[in-house]
Amino acid sequence: MNVAVFVEMVKEMSENSIQVGWKWSNVKDLEYWQIPDGFIMNLPYRIGDPPARILDLGCGIGRHIVYFSSLGYQVTGMDISEEAVTKTKEWLKKEGFTADVKEGKMTKIEEIDDYFTLVIAYNVIYHAYKKDIIKTISEIYRVLKPGGFFFGTILTKDPNQPFYGSEGIIDDQTLIKQEEPEKGIPHFFSYIEDILKFFKSFEIIDLFYNECYSKPFTLERINNKKGNGHYIIFTQKPKKQ
């Protein structure tokens, strides 16, 4: 990365924010993004039966919206990508399900206070600078009912490990991807101290650390990704405010 581009990125980070959606037309394997996450598929056992209001924040092309809609929950989906919203609506129509799906930014959720039983944000809220992550989590807290739940994933790396890419590094916790479908999208890598600060207003129920490797499964590729993974977090907004 040349110096001029780096300076511009640092200026953008300090003065504004970058919120950019995936270019889904450049995603080669859409089938993968249509399969619900296994942790999320278990959430009905944690939150109770329908009807309950669920927000899928950064819904992508709709895998979790279709899943919860099929179970009878009242589902709202939001994504910054117009293309994602269109594909989600098309999928819902094909399956005969209904949900409120709209375009929007995660830092400004439209719904009123104390509205949702569950907010999910799967591989979403770390696509931002730190200040926008903090704002997003405050918005999630606001729209959750007392006793409501949040499930999300947070990108992380060992502070002693280098980034797994060399392009677009802003600081020791921030990387802006340079390749599609995430070109121009910030990735903030949280340390455990960040997680505890981000969610200090919540009760943390479950906290896992997960490293995920992709084919071909060679020792070199696995070792290169060591120390780079996700925190998987399940929290609850206190019942008494």
C-alpha cells in the first residue's frame, strides 16, 4: 500500500466511519451462505417459543431470516447492501415466508427501545472501526427487551501474531480488506479486554473462541491462521434496569 492511501485511510478512521456492504455478485459460493450457523439454529431452545421478535443485523442473503421465519418467529432483517436485501426478499417469497427486511446501517437501528427478544449479528459488527462497533453494541442494547438476548461473533487475533494478510493494515487491530467481495471493508480485531468492555452492560452467558481453517488443509496453512479466529458470544440484557 502506498503512503498516500495509508494516510487517507488513517484520516478516514479518525474523522468519519466506513460502513460498506459485501458485493454479493462477486461471491462465488452462495450455497455456503444459505446454510444457517449451527449455534444460531440452537437459539430457539434458549429464547423460548414463537412469537418473539428477532432482529438479524447484517442479514446477508437471508439464511437466518428464512430459518427463524420457518419456525414462526417475527423476524426483522437489516443489511447495508441493497443486493443482499433484494436476494433475501426473493428467497422469502420463494419459500412463502414473511419478514420485515430493509436496508440500513448497524449503527442506527430504526426500532424503538426494548423491542426485540433476540438480536443476532453473525460475522457483522467487526466490519467497522472501533467507535462504530461501540455505537452498534449500544444500539443493540437499546432495542433489546429487558431479559432479551444477543448472539454474535467478533473477529480476533492474538496480539503477538501478525495479520494473516499484509495489505490494508491501519493499526495493530484494524485491517481494510483489499480483495473482493470485502474490498474497502474495515475489519477490527478485538482482544479479550475489548470484548469485556464492549459488553460490560450485558450479562455474558457463553463465550467461545473459534479458529476456522479452509481447504486445502495443510500444516502450513493451518499454522498461518493460528491465533486468528472469532469470539462467539451469547449475552443477555439485564431483566431489571
